[in-house]
Amino acid sequence: MKLILAPLQGVTDYHFRNSWSRFFGGIDEMVAPFIPAVSGSRVKPVHVRDVLPEHNAPDLHLIPQVLANESGGMMLLAREFVRLGYTEMNWNLGCPSAVVSRHGRGCGLMPKPMVVQSILREIMDDLPLKLSVKLRSGMYSTAELPEMLRVLNDFPLSCIIHHPRLGVQMYEGAPDPASFAVTLSMSKHPVVYNGDILTPKDLLELKHKFPEVDQWMLGRGVLKNPLLPELIRGRTSGSDSENINRIRQFYHHLEDSLLAQGITPHRLSSRLKEYWRYFSYWFADPPKIWYAISRTTSYESLKQDAGDILAHGRWAIDKE
Ligand SMILES: Cc1cc2nc3c(=O)[nH]c(=O)nc-3n(C[C@H](O)[C@H](O)[C@H](O)COP(=O)(O)O)c2cc1C
């Protein structure tokens, strides 16, 4: 069984990936948050900052992700990834945010299989690395999915990662197992399931439903419970207090890593707040914790409140 960390823009960047993997295990591969393709003849280091080898612990199996709707920029990034030492990249056909999809990128490509086909035709022969695709069930309707899968079947992809929601749903509503089953039955490529795996029990139920799937992508579940991959693999042997200590150490490592980047206290505080949307689930009353953190008005007050919560909060790390 392969477990893959999902890309979450602004969340699972190198600070998170390095800090998490220093204290926890069980993840085989990590897909980095998307990097938009750029026009021009050269990729500036700032564009690929998150995947620069000097920022990423060498033992992470990292796969960079590209957001693109034309072959030139995609090829430019692919060559840059190879120059940085990568052998595979992922193409984002799933991002539902309006600024992305409105311009026919991310999930905005799901209703446009012919655009995807022409890009793949243009790049595939010269592509210097392996390519995988991450998609949704459609932008507006699951009726978009079969044609996209037929197009993708004509190209040698390393896998298809399917998050079975529509773009218009964003992250609302339950994932749709029926559309995932369509990908499983139609795709010639290995298929990875992604969406709402929050506990080992969730994964067991999905395995029962889709016994042929052997690759699973975990996103918010790992943020809400950093022990999740170990729990899934039955590898967490420490006592509760040892595990809670590991989580505290992880948090401080993450904070220190962000601090070392030299960002302003204001920016640091908004970065940490983004994490606390998920980290609040480490405790018994997530809305109360999130409320307390979200209303802090400075880095100093966030640090104070976070310190109190980490030291005295009612921990609730789910093991089911
Ligand atoms: C804040 C946020 C940022 C995301 N950024 C990306 C991204 O950069 N690339 C991508 O393919 N998916 C992105 N996603 C989608 C996740 O990778 C994943 O598909 C989704 O969260 C469902 O999986 P989960 O329920 O395990 O979190 C993002 C999701 C969230 C909530």
C-alpha cells in the first residue's frame, strides 16, 4: 500500500513537509502544492522556491505539481524540475478556485478534454520526466469525466489521482464513490483515491469498497491528525503522552522553520492561523480552539494562546 501526502497550497509547503517528516512517518510520497506555469524563456528560482532541493529534506520523495493550460509553460517547468533532480511531475486538473478555473486551468480543464489532448500531444514525445494527473469528477458535472479518461488513456501517465468531488462543490458535500468507480473501470492507468480520509476506519471502509486500489492520498486528515499515516499502518507504538509530545515538538519546529524564513510577524501570524484551521482538531472542541486562535490580533498573542492550548488543552487525537 502506498500513502501519498496531498498538496495543499499555503499549507503543505516545505516548512510543513520537513517538520512533519522529522517527527512522523508512514508517508511514501509527497505531491507539492501547484506551481503555475510561466511564460517566457526561463523559470526564476522564486517560482520553484518550494521544491528547490536545498529547501527539502533529501529523504522526502517529492513530486512537484504544475498548473498549466498550454504546452510551452508546462514544458519549461518540466525542464526546470529535471534540472533540479526530479523524475516525475503531476499536472493539476483539479483546482476549483475561481481565479484558477476561470482561466481554464486546474479544474477549469475538466470540461475541455480536447485542450488536454492537444497539450499532451504537443509535449508527450519530448517530456523529460514521468507525468501523473490529479483530477476531480468534473467541474460542473460527472458527465465530463468519461471523455477526459478516454483522452488520458492514450498517453503514458504514471497514475491518475482522483478526488471524487465536482469543482463547483469545492470541498462541500461527500465524495462521490460512483464517479471514482467510473475512473477505476475506465482508466488504463494506476488510480489513486483522494478525499476525506480522516481516520484509519475511513480507509478501511474505502478498501472494502475498492479492493483493487492500493494507493491513497491523504491531505487534511494528516493535518488534523499527524499520526494518521502511522495509525493506518499500525505503527504508532508510543503512549498518548509521548505522541502528544511529538505533536508539540512538530508544531514548534514548524513555527521555527517559518520564523527562520524572516517573514513579517503579520505574515507569520496569518500562516500559522491557516494551520490552526486544521490543528484545532488535535483538541476536544475544535470550533472553540479555532475561535480563540482566529481572533488573535498579533503574532505575540497567537504565540501566547497557541502555547497555552498546546500545554493545557484537552487533547483528542483519534485512533479509530
Ligand atoms: C487549502 C487547500 C489547498 C489545496 N491546494 C491544492 C494544490 O495546490 N494542488 C492540488 O492538486 N490540490 C490542492 N488541494 C486539494 C487537496 O490536494 C485534496 O485533493 C483535497 O483536500 C481532498 O483531500 P483530503 O480530503 O484528503 O484533504 C487543496 C485543498 C485545500 C483544502
